[in-house]
Amino acid sequence: MATAEKIELSNRDYNELEILIEQGNDFYESGELKKALEKYESALDIIPSPKTDWEASTWLYTSIADTFFSGGNLEAAKDNYYNALNCPDGMGNGYIHLSLGQALFELKEIDKAKESFLKAYMLEGNEIFEGEDPKYFELIKSLT
């Protein structure tokens, strides 16, 4: 765990990280998922170990997971969403819980999906399900 003293990336590393993430986002938006993953993973390589101590890892693991999910690699998506949850502020992020729930649902891990959806709901309310396939909210609707 990080000490009380805040550790920061060097300006050079931070700038390189921002560039790689922006490039990854551009590739993701244009549907070039393999290239997006390469950029995100290169950005993650810049972050020192343990990676779960860094805020940047929270959204990098989430971006990697989203990319895997979009490409249909649900196991890799699930693993990366779990990684994101273990990073700073990950457990309090409704989007990560929702996205993990979607991956678990599609992997037929329904009980775990239900838990993730409930956490997302508790953090964000039913608004987090807006624009998503209704089947996800239907899983927990009777519990809310």
C-alpha cells in the first residue's frame, strides 16, 4: 500500500501516459480495438508496481476491460474490471460495478452479476442503467 506521502509520476511519464491514453481512446472510438489495447497496455506499463496503488490504473484497467468487452473477450473484460475495483476509488465507482455485472451476466455468472448490478444501483441509482440493455436492470428490479 502507498505510504501517506503521495507518490507522483514524473512529468515525462505523466505526459507519455496522457498521450498513450488519448491514442487508445481514439483507436477505441474508431473501432480499432487491438490498437486501442496496445496503447492502454503501454500506458499501464508506465505505472509503477503495485499498479493497484495508482488512480490512473483505475481508469486504465476500466478502459482495457471496456475494450475487451467490446471485442467479445468477456473473461479478459471481467478480469480487468476486477483489477479496476482494486484500485483507488474503484469500489465506489458505479460504472465499474455495472460493467463488471454486464460481463458476468454475459458469462452466465448470474449471482455475481446480480451483486455487481446491486452495487451499481446503490451507488448511482437506476440512472446508471439508462441507455443499457433493459435485461441488466430486470435482473435486480424486484430487489430494488
